[in-house]
Amino acid sequence: MQPSDVKSRLEERIDGCEFHIQGEGCNFQVTAVGDVFDGMSKVKSQQLIYGALSDEIASGALHAITIKTFTPAQWQSAPENTGL
């Protein structure tokens, strides 16, 4: 899979989020920014992303995924925001 494939699948399955994807092959880093994460624990927000990619994970197309989620307000001050 390519980062663009992961991004398009997430955009199809989770509304109102901005996704930044890095990686290659079956190992990716997903950074997601959206109001959907407001009031959600980190575990719940990661489960949302994992759930959206469950078919790809089950098939082995995705193997290792690192997930970071932010609300838009959190994203404004996040160190990850500087290079994306």
C-alpha cells in the first residue's frame, strides 16, 4: 500500500478529519485531526482509526500502524504540526 491508499480509505470511512500519512509497504504512521476526537480518550480515538482500517489489517495489507489523533485545537499547539 501507498500512503495515498491509506489516506483515501480513511477519508472514505471517517468524516470530517484531516489525515497525514507517512510510511511505506505495510508500515504507516497516521496522524488524524478532527472534531470527532473531542472528548474521546486516546484509546477510543485510536480504536476509531483501527476500526476504519480493519479490513486492511485483517488482510495483512497493513501490518504496523502508529496512530496520533488530535482535535483541531490540540493540533494548533502540537509539535507534529510543524513539519506537515
